[in-house]
Amino acid sequence: MVYSSRNAKINDASGSMTAGLTNVAPRFQAMQKRRCFKKLLVLVILHLLSRSSFAASNPFDDASAAYERGDYVLAMKLFRQLAENGHPWAQRRVGSMYEAGKGVPQDYQEAVKWYRLAAAQGNTPAQYSLGMAYEKGQGVAQDYQEAVKWYRIAASREDEWAQTRLGSIYAEGQGVPQDFQEAVKWYRLAAAQGYAPAESSLGVAYEKGQGVPQDYQEAVKWYRFAAAQGNQSAQINLGVMYTNGTGVRRDFVRAYMWFALAAAALSSDSGDAATKNRDGIASKMTAEQIASGQEMARRCQESKLKNCD
């Protein structure tokens, strides 16, 4: 009996220890998890801090920040340091600053030099800018074929500016045989990317039946897309379509609205043309119609061209 009682006590003690260990195990696992989480959190924080420190000390970002705040002299200094070390985006920016005369005296030849360096590294905007230099004869002898070459390189890389410009060159027959179908092809590619000048040009093609069957309603559609992005040419053309009732029901009030919106932007020749068209249509309207047109233009502007009908 004494032996059995002793065994019973031992068993009870053993059971208590086992229960104790069973209770400790989850607590130990929880502690380990918390420790692992804390270590992981520290690593994440250190990683983020290192990234933010790197970003803060990124020379290209510093140069871009200086440019954005209008400190062009400092921006040029920083961009040029990077450009001289072969940074293609810095080379392109140095070229654009020489072209615009920002931070340095305007120098088209120097601009072309940097565009060429960046373009040779596959920088698409620089390839486009080099094409523009050849088309305009700025910094190089005017050469439409060379312009087409660089536009085509950039356009093949889905640059919408180059695609649109290439379309215009084919429409105008500069350096290439005039080919409206080829022009429409490039306009359509750029318009598919939502590029307003290409949408406007596509509207002109449909209005005039150049490269596509003449279709006034399709022209209005593309003018409307571009006009909604603030493209003045499209806004004026849309106003003309409403004035003449071409592709849409004749509506002097809406015509006035689109002319007024284009005139409000006051962009060189487009602003003058818009003002003349607005004043011309106003001479055929009643005071009430003019007031309605002005109110529609106001609402359209306030909605950022989202509520214009």
C-alpha cells in the first residue's frame, strides 16, 4: 500500500509537470512569434529608411526638383554632371534646356549634341526631339528624311508624339510621298493612347475624307474626344461643325460654347481664330442664346470639360 501510494504521488507529480509543460509550450511559441515579428519589423523599417535616404540623395531627383521650382542654373549643373557620366535621361534634359534656353543661353547645336547622345542609348523622347530638330532645321541642316528616320524610330516604340508627327509628315508629303492612309495609320495609333492632337488630326481626316471615307459623324466623335482634353483646334473645329450642322444638328449655342472655350485658352493663332469665330456666330444669335452659350461654357470649364453638353 505504501508502494502504491508512493507511485500514485509520483504519477500525480508527473501529470502536473506534463500539464505545466503543455501550458508553457504555447506561451513559448507565442514569444518566439513576437520576437520574429519584432525582428521583421525592424528589418522593414531599416529597409524603408535606406530607400528614403537613397531617394533623398538621388542626384536626378535633386536636379528635377530644382528644375520644377524654377532654379534652372542649379538644375543644369546637376543634370549636366549626370549627362557627362552617360545618364540618358539627364542627357535628354540637358538638350531640352539648351533648346529652350533655360539656365543657359539658347543653343540649338548644343541641344542636338545631347539629344544625339541620349538617342544613341535608346532614349525615346530624345529620338523624337532629334527628329524635330531635323524637321525644323534647328542646330542641324533641315532634312525631312532624317526627321522621318528619327520619328519612325521613336514611333515604333509607341511614342505618341512621334506617331502624330510622323502622320503629319505623311499628310503633308514632307520628305516622303504624300500618303493620307499612312498618315491615318499613325494618327490612329497615337489616338489609341488618348493623345489629343492625334485625335484632332483623325477628326480632320474624317471630315475631309483624307485616307478614310468621308464621315462627318466620325469626325465629330474624334473632335469631341480631343476637345474634352482642351485641344483648341478640336474645340474650334467642333464649333464649326455645330455652326454648319455638319455631322451634328445645327446649334449656334453649342457652337458659341466651343468657340468661347477655345478663345478663353488664348493660345496664339488658335485663340485669335476662336475669338473671330465666337464673335461671328454671336452676330447671328439673340441675347438670350448668347447668355445660354456663356453659361454652358462656364459649366463646362468648372467641370474641367466633363460636362459640356
